[in-house]
Amino acid sequence: MLTGTDLKIIALVSMTIDHIGAMLFPEYVILRIIGRLAFPIYCFLLVEGFFHTSNRKNYLIRLGIFAIISEIPFDLAFSGKIINIANQNVFFTLFIGLLVMHFCEFASSDMSRYLMCAIGMVAAWAFQTDYGAYGVAMILGFYLFRKIKVSIYIFQIVMNVLVIGGTQAAGALALIPIEFYNGERGGDKFKMMFYWWYPLHLMVLYIIKCIVM
């Protein structure tokens, strides 16, 4: 069985391999395929964190801060520019997803809840966050169907394989480690390391790319 920390490690390693492939070895598609596991796992963990955190407001603020911190490393890594408004980093996607879940908890009806979900997807699309509207939809799939495992699996397979497709089809395989999640957090010893890894590894890869290419 896997704890939340175990899943974070799997997602972190997968994401790092993906970015190594994207920035340094784009000819090796297998690296990008391996990297497709990361985002669905992060979506799942975001929802789990939403329900288990002791302070949702602080959780939201933390994601927002790291979205801002990560933007320059993200832009440098993937566009070579300090600021690139054409695409925003994945922390913004997670932030929007978390914000939508927060407001959904106060929704008075299913209709208003679905409206909030739609607004969140449009916001991610308009802001051009990583994974965009599809990313927010994947987050909300784990949220809305949280107590119906079969529905989660069907929704995530459809999103990864049929809606997004391409190499992202491999993202459906993330359901395998998620299935082995035991519901335990696994400790907070390296909690902030998982946040800092994203901007720091992007900067390191960007520097390496500048040196070798």
C-alpha cells in the first residue's frame, strides 16, 4: 500500500523525467510518456489534501504563492523568456481547482456547483494554465466522484485517453498507484520540499540546457 508521501514521490520523479525529456532529450518520447503519470496523481492528492487539511485557506495561499514563485522558472524553462503570458505553470491550474472546490462546498444546489466547475474550467482556459480547462476538469473529476471509485476511473480514463489523447493517454496508468493509496498522509517531514522542487528543478534544467545546447 502507498501513503500520500509515496504518491508524491512517484509524481515528482515522473514529472522530473518528463521535464528532462521536454528540455534536454525531446527525441526520446518515452520520457514524456513516463511523465504523463504525474499530473493525475497531483490532481488526486490535491483533492485528498482539500478534504484532510486543517486549514484550507492556508492551503490555497500556499498554492498561490508557489504559482507566483514558479512562473519565471517555468517561462525560462519552456519558452526561454523571463515572462511569457502565453502559458502559466501548473500551480495555477491546481490553485484554480482548489478554489473551485472551496466554493463548491458552499453551493446550494448541484446546478450552482456545476456552474462553478464550468467557471473554473473557463478561467484556466482563458489564463492559459498548464493543462488548462482539461486540467481543472481532471481535478474536479476526483472531487465530484470521490465516493464513487468506478466513476472516477471511467472519467479519468476518458479524459486522459479520449479527450486529451496523445502521450497523455499514459496518464490513465496513474490510476494504478492511486488504487494502492491507503488513505494515510505519510508524514509532513518533506512537505515543503515537494513544493520547492518544482521551481528549483526547472531552473536547474534551464541552466543545464543553456550550457549544453
